[in-house]
Amino acid sequence: MSTSPNTLKQRLFLGFAPDESQRRQLQALQRELQHQQTTPQEWRPVLKDNLHLTLAFLGNASPEQRRELELGIGQIHKPRFVQRLERLQLWRGPGVLCLGGHAEDDGLLRLYRDSQTLAGNLGLQQSEHGFHPHITLFRKAKAGQLPTLSPEPLTLKPELLHLYWSESTPGGVRYRILHSWDLG
């Protein structure tokens, strides 16, 4: 069941969208993994429009929490950064195969910490695992082995931070951008 973005609680997260060229590169990697039959059939590729790098998963937020979140994000420093993603990672707990990298950019790490502090102040969910930059390529990846393919590295240089709504639809989950802020 879908709700309006302004009513009831919404499942929210902060993240960065790859550009169109990077989305095509990620889709080509998904196809290559499927073509080489290194992904079991039950693994589900993430749709092109849902590809993103999560900064902070916030959980279910009320309209009031969302308003306060938007005001709070507007107040914190949001620097530009560069993040390289270069290796495949299989996370069996959540059941995802992703393209990941190490968080080394001080601005990105500060933005992560500030977003976690803001989430805690608003009673929203905070990460239990620290920040591990990645873009999920496949879901339902609980079985199978980590593919041995060495992917072409992807370097993200986003210009915007987005507030996403994880909306459940009859056709599957859809990530809608509710608000965006310039980095810089």
C-alpha cells in the first residue's frame, strides 16, 4: 500500500544518486554477472532508478520528524567528496551483493557522523555497523558465492544529497526523491 509523501510514517534514507553514465556502468556489471552465471537465479537485480549510495538509513519517520530532518540537513555542512567503489561484496545477513569501497574522504565521513547525530536527536534509526560506502547491485542474495569478477572501479562525485522515500508498490520497492540539497 502506498501513502502520500506527506501523510503517515515513511521509510526514509539519505543517499547519493549515480549519474546516468554510472547507472549504465552498474547495469552493465549486473548483466555481466548474470551472463557469466555467477549469480543464482533467485538473486534480483536492483532497478536502474533505485541504484544509489546510502549515507544513512533513517527508518520510519512521521511527517513532523521529516520536516525537522529536512531543516536539520539544511543546517549541516554538506561538502563535495569523491568516493571510489571497486570491489564486489556479498553481505549474507541483509542478502545483498554490492559494489563497495573504503570511506576515506574526511568530508563524507563528517557528513555521515552529522547525519547520524541528527537522526539520533530526532528519534530516528541510527546505523549499528558504521559507514561502509556501497551501491547494492542484487537483492535476495542469501545463497551462492561471491563472484570472482574484478569490476571496473566506479568513482562517485555527487553534486546533491537526496532524502529518499522507500515506497512499497505492487511492482516492488521504489525509491522516490523527496528533497535534495546541493553539496559544496
